[in-house]
Amino acid sequence: QVQLAESGGGLVQAGGSLRLSCEVSGRAASTYNMGWFRQAPGKEREFVAAIRWSGSTYYPDSVKGRFTISRDNAKNTVYLQMNSLKPEDTAVYYCAVDKRISSMVLETTAVKYDYWGQGTQVTVSS
């Protein structure tokens, strides 16, 4: 059973930074693509970043240049470095695993991911 645990959320002022971590247990994550999503109250879950098992990444325009996803396979952990945070970045952030081994397709829709963490709250004050 794959389990994910996010950490690193909190309250930060606009313009500040946070680094989220997502530790994977139950299986080595090195051959899986992984993603970060976020969900604000009353809104649908939104794609934030994805990283392929090989290390390549993809971001939507809303966070490109501000957020960076990375992975440390030795620690079975994926990170999301968030800089220049804006109030509209406020949401619960979730990490997720695409269980297809060594997939060349980086998915950007939530339904394509198979395992999810419990989420961590990020609040950006103006």
C-alpha cells in the first residue's frame, strides 16, 4: 500500500516562500511520475506541478517561474519550492502518485493519479 504524507505548509506573507515535502512510503517512488495539486474552498482541484520519474518537470502558467518541483529518490520524497507567493496561492496542497511505472506521459488532471496524501494548508496573507 502506497502512502503519502505532505508537510511544510503554513502561513506566510505575500512575496514569501515555503517548501512543501511529500514523503512516499510503502513502495519506492523512483519509477513513478508525481504531481502536486491544490484546492481552494469552493473550487476544483487544480494542477500545480508534475515531475517525471526521469526528472523532467511541467508547470501551468499560473505558477511557472515561481514554483519548482524536485525529487530525492534516496529519501523517497518530492518537494515543491514555492517563491513569490500570492494570496491566490492559498489552498490545501496535495501530492499524488501516478502508479504507471516509468510513464512518459506527465498527467495534469487529478483523475489520472492513483494515490494521494492528506494535504497541507498553505495560507498567503496580503
